Amino acid sequence: MNWRSFTYILLIITAVGCSQEDQESSVGDRWINSSTRILLFDTLTLKSSTLKLDSLIVSGSNRLLIGQYTDPVFGKIKSKSYFQFLPTHYSIDSEAEYDSIAFILRYDGYSSNDTLFRQKFLISEVTQELKPHDQFYYNTSNYTTSTDILSEHEFSPRPGSKDSIHITLDKQFGEEIFKNLQSKEITNSDNFLNRYQGLLVEPGDSGTAILGFSKNSFLRLYYTNKEELVDLEETLDLAVIQGNTFHNTSASLTTDILPDLPPQLESLPSSETDNRSFIQGGTGIATKIEIPHLKSLEDIEGTGSMIEAQLKFYLNTSRDEAIRPVKDSLRLFIINQRNEVLGDVVGYHNQPTVAKIVEKEDEFNSVRYSVSLKKFIDDKINEYDGDNWSLLIYAPDLTTSVDAFELFSEGAEKEKKMKIEITYAIYNE
């Protein structure tokens, strides 16, 4: 039997525990009296903080976010969407008569915050060329629009339905499109996009929710073909150009907890945010976790090896789940000293490393997650530039939701404290 097998047997038959909560050192000092000694300690220093990614690529997202509400931590959360369209055909009978134009917005099932109240959407025409920056649209991308409002539409949201929102637009706007198609002033996609860049849909100031919509939304022209015996009601759809349709999502960050966040190169320590760190989809707000003293493992006397390293952290569940959902798992990523994402944290078989729920603490309004970081720590110690690596946790649906999470930090009270537990075997002293 080799030392590793013997070690695992000892772990199974022995309940080993060592916790020195008041000590901020790198290693503990309680040992098993055995020829192979197993050390379990949870006093390795962690540093958690909140950072904001400068921008998120939203090109390619299938969901569009529109709406706003006020969050107790992040301030006013607002999302607006830019749409670009093309007619499905360019032929309208010369005798046809225009009726109206409508925007058909299809729900995709997502919502955040309170959908019981009526919402208002404002629609205006984009006047600047919709062109991506460096081939991408970002959550910070903005384009000029007309001051004229094509529609102010109030409605009661039904995000869980398979229904859609039918928004009647300004009659003259639709009539102009109709006449340009009917008179052959516009006969192809280039003609159309030279004249019509798209539409912006944004929320009114009194909104209480953000809603998700499908890119299968469309504009619809209604008109009548005059026939000898009966008038035929016809429609012409203008389909969304998915590559040039995207949303812009922001957080005002005007609360006492998060009055602002520094540029991406820096992060805000949890000690300055009530011993919590924060995550939010759509806006790029994420939690950074540093493990600065791994070299101290080399100070342990004797020949040994790290058997396991488990990161444990707690999610604050005291707020309304409508704005603080609980996810079964959260993925971890590696960032460098400039807080740039290098890639996924992976296991020994190259599988993504995922923090999973292991316990719900109703008494303390928290949910505990746990994840193995053994390979990450091995790589951090041994790989070139590993000293500069940290962990990042951001929202599972990073660009397609505004889901937010609050993590208790390493400075939180004992029952909620973020920590890393190291199991270390000494097999030759």
C-alpha cells in the first residue's frame, strides 16, 4: 500500500478537524498522532473584493433585456435594447392602402424584480449607423436616437406566458416605410438600411422590472389590397437582424453600500462593503478572491503533499429571491493582476470547476457553496506567472440576465465566513 492510499484510508476513518478562527496565519498546527500525519486547516488568508468589468460583449446573445428597477445595493438597474430590421420582401401592390405599423415584442420567459405593476416602454428611431466596435457590441454601446417618440406603451407584463406585446407605432413612421417600398424607392437591404438604422426600446422612469425578449420579435406593416369583390387585409413583416440587435445594461451604483466601483484594474475590498462582495449579470460586477500566501505551505516541516483544498463561501439569502436568485452552481474563472479573465478554473480532466450548494442555513439566511481548488492551487504554485492569478466569480447568465448575488466575505461572522480548507499529509519527517 503506497502512502497516498494509506492517507485516504485515514481520512475516511478519522474525523479530523482544526479551526483557528481568530488567527490570520497561513497554516494551523493540530496533528494526528500517526506515522502519516494529516493536517486540516482553514486559516489560510483570503482576500475578497468586488470589481466591475469595463464592458461585456453582448453580440450573439439570444435574449434582449428591457426595463428598470431600483436595487438596494446596485442602485437603478436599467436595460434598453437596439433593434435593426429588414423587410422579408420588397414588393407591395401599387393599389394597396396603408393601415398601420406595430412592433411585436416576444417574451422569452425571463424577468427580474416586481412584474405585478404596469410598465412603460418608449420607442424612438435610431439616427446613427448601427455598427459594432471592433466587431462587437458591448453592454456599454450607445447610439444616437431621434428626440421624437414613436410610441409610449404601457402594459401589464406577462413574462411567463408565450404571448407577445403588440405596440402600435407612430402612423406616419410606418406610412413612410410603406410608401418607400410601394413606390420602389427601396428595393433591397442596402437601400433600406441606408434610410432606416433601427429602433431603440427603453423603459420609462417608473419601471419596476426588467424583462427578457426574443430576437424573433419583428415589425409588422398592415395594409389593404383593393379587389373587385372584397378588400384583402395584408401584412408585411420586418424581421430582426440578429447580429445588429443587442441590449445596453447599466447600474447607477448610488447606494451607501456601493456608491461607486473603481475601473477594472482595481477592486473594492469587502472590508469596505459590510464584509460582503457582489455579483451581477448584465453589468459585469463580479467577486474577486485572492489567495496571497500559498508559498507558506512550503514552510510545513517534513515531506508532504496537499491532498485537497476546498473553497467554502456563503450566499446571503435575506433579500427577495426576485432580485437575489439562488443558483445550484457558480463557475469560477482565473484572472491576472490586471483583472483580465484568462479562462476557466478547471479540474484534472479539464472539466470546468463549479461551486455547488452543499448546505442551506435558514437560521443564518445563507446558502453554503463548496468547490475543490486543488488543481488551481497546484497550478498557481507551479505555473509561470501563477503568483499573479486570482479567482473570479460572476453571474451564470453573465450577458443575458441581471441576476445578482451577495457573498459573505472572509471578514464575516464565524457562521458565514468565506474560507479555504487545506488537507495536507506529512508522510516523511
